[in-house]
Amino acid sequence: MRLEGLEGILLLDEDTELSAKYLYIGSPESVLEAYKRLPDESIVTLMSAGDSEELNPLLNQKNANVFVFSLPLIPLYNKVQQALNGYIRWTNELLETHSEKGLQKLAEKGYEMLNNPVVILNMGFKMLAGCVPEGFKDVFLQELVKNGFLSYESVCALVEEEMRLPNPYAPQLEYVSLCTGNRTIIRRIYYNGNLVARVVVTLPGPDAEEYYSCLATDLAQYVQRYFLSTTTSRYMVNSEIAAFVADLIERRLMDREELEHRQRLIPAMTFKYYHTLVVSFEEREKAIPWNYAISQIEQIFPQSCITVYKNDIIILAKKTSHNAKLEFDREKLMEILRFYDAYMAIGNYSKWLTSLHPIYVQTKATVRLGKVFRTNPDERIFYYEEVSIYHAIDLCADAVHNDYHSGNLIYLCHPALITIERYDKKYGTDLTETLYLYLNNNCNTAKTAKLMYIHRNTLYYKIKKIEELIGQSLENGLLRERLLFSFHVIEYEEKYRQEDPLVLKRFLDD
């Protein structure tokens, strides 16, 4: 019998209209009479105050829930009313907790009603929240409380127990653990066919209790609402970490002593080096289940601090040394990003938390620039190193606008490059491409000629012609740097600002 959706308790008489929305209490005679006029479309719950042999055949019928009690009518009514009021109050508290207070509070509210251990695990058997009384004998719960997660051996043991069941992948599982002897009630939470989390209630000993099974199901529904919430104010993040990161990004936390004090209060923010990663989401019609998305990303970067800042997911990925490589499951991450139509930018690493502001600015810009300058249209993971030159030009664009009162970046280019482009356009040559490949390959003639599928003598001729047009030798290192930078400026104009540099130059000349 489920209590969810019940509106109250009614005393039975011959005129009482029966509905699944109510519990009905009466004498054995009134219960028998009511059973004869049950509605066809719903299952009604009838409670008898007193026993009768005539009620025995009704106890196992599928079209009604019939319960027989030894209590007299008034005491039974009071007991059931008290229990129902307690349940309604509990579900209201769960609703409030789900909306405002977070996952740990949900676990605590579950424990208050169930009076038995409640833990909420992610798909990797890490404890996201829980309430386990001290001294409760269960090796799995003790390991979760001590470590915050289950070891590989423990996970294998649990999975093996689940696989013994007739339907091991069902959302609702219940069994007596061979390892602990305790009854384990599991409610799985799924989203789009993927496992999001487990709500686990453990009862001492092997005895089954339908009451606890029903309450576990109700609790799991609120946990599911929490995980799949699309409201952006309900992120599954530590509020202290969120405030700490926001203060660093917005440069409100610059005092060294205050920073060290707050860092000591948050052990998760203690690391030697960190990489800054930003996940940005495109505008989309379908809402994002934020907490589930965060839990998925946490599986990719388990040893990281994850929080939310201005609708972006911010990840501070720990590094053990400055030259340690940031490793992650790229294929799995790409799958997540494609599903949410999101992009990830991987910024520089740092030793100092006070560097988070500039690194965040760089990393955030990487998303915007990476989408424009990516060589693979399907790429969704961008590194700052790959677009850093374009970010420098982007910053120059702001300065040009503020100082020159113009948006034209041709001022930054070496004039000779425009001259070569115009020569190509007039005579149908490819000197611009030749110069770019030559510079980009460190002036290696053999490599450049191979890339262009031409003879080295032909390349020498082209380089000589370029030097004639420029009026300088390409052996000049500073000239080479300026020309290569000019190529990036023109690429920025063409791809990011969608401007024709030749038209811009002609406008300046006029």
C-alpha cells in the first residue's frame, strides 16, 4: 500500500463513496459491505477494527488492500491518523528540502522517518550524502563513512549480490546481503537510460518490512527530482567552495592571510597545482538536469573541485607536479558534451589560487575562440595554448577600439603582407600561402616544399620573389615574427570578425 497521494481517512458507513484517495476504517461488517461495492477502476484500502472469519478470504485479493487490526475503532482511527499526518509532514519536509537545502538534508530527513541508515551513492559508488548511526554493524556502510567511497573489492561484492537477483537491473531491488546479513533496499535513479544514483536503506537483520520499502521509494522520488532538477539555483555543489571560487574570480579575496584561513576550512581546495577547466552550455530548448550533469563530469575528473559560476561548470583539476599531464577519458567526456551541446575549455595550470581570475578569463575566452578556430568541426574540447595567440589579438582588438576609436586591426599587420596578398590576387600566384607555410615550419625548405608538393628550387624562387616584394630578407628574425603574427591577425579578421583584410586596407588607403 502506498501512502503517496492520500488525502485523508474516512469512517465507513453504508453511504460512504469509495475512492483510492482515502483510507477507510470501520467495523468488520462495514468493511465486508464496502468490499461488495468496490469501484472497478482503482484499488481501495479498507481497515477493519476487529477480526472476523469472513474477512480472511479478502486479505489476499488484488482489487483491494484489506487490513485487519485488533484495536477498537476509535483507537485505530487515532493511530492511523497520527501515522498519516506524520507521513504527510515528512513528505512536505522532503519537498522543502529538495527545493532549498540539498542532498545531505534529504538523506537526514530520510533517516528521521526510516530510523535506519540512508546513503545516496553516485554511479561510481561514491557517497554523495548519507546518515549512518554510529555503531551500526555493516561493513559496506562502515567503509563508506570512513572513506567516502567503496573499494573495488567491495563494489565487486555488491554487484555480485545484485546479479544473483531475478532482475538485477530493475529500479527497485531488495535482498538480504550475504556479506552482512542485513536487508538492503536499493532504489536506482535513471535518466535517459543511464544510472544516475542509488538510494540505499539498510535494515538490521534479514526481516522484510513493506513499510520501509514504501518509504524508501518515496525518498528516492525526491532524490530523483533533486538530481534532475532544471532550476539553476539547485546545484549539487558545496556552497563554501562555490563562494570561495566566486570570491577568487571576482578578486574579492586577495588578502593572503584570509585566503589561507578559508583554504584551511575547505580541505578539498588544498592542492599543489591546479588546472582550470570551464564547461559552457549552448542555448537549448531542452532544459539541463544540472546535478546529473555535474555528477557525470565528476566521474571524468574525480580528484577535482567542481562548482558553478554564472551558469558555467568550473573545475579545478588537481596536479601533483607542474609537468604532470592532465589525463581524462576523452571519449566519455566528448559524449557528455555532445549530449548537452556543451564545450569544455582547458586553461593554464597554476600554483597560486590568486591567479584564478586571469586564468578563468583566459579559459572562458577559449570556449568562444575555440569554436571559431577549431580545425575539426566536431571538436568540443579546446586548450588555451591552441588559441592563446588569438586571445592576445582579441585583447588587442579591445585596445584598438578604446585607443584608436576604430575596430580595424589591419593597423597591427606588417604592410608587406597586404602587398603580397594583393600581388597574389592580381597575378594568380600563391606567395601568401608559401610564406605562411615557410614561416610556420621554421623556415625549413625541405618540409615546406614537401607540404606544397613542389621542388625545392621552385620554393627558393618563390621565397626570393617574396623578399623582393617585402624589400627585406627573411633571415631577419624580428621580421619573421611580425609576419607570422600578421597572418594570425588576418585569420582573426577573416574567421572571427568575418572581414576581408584587403577591403579594410583599401578603405585605409582611400
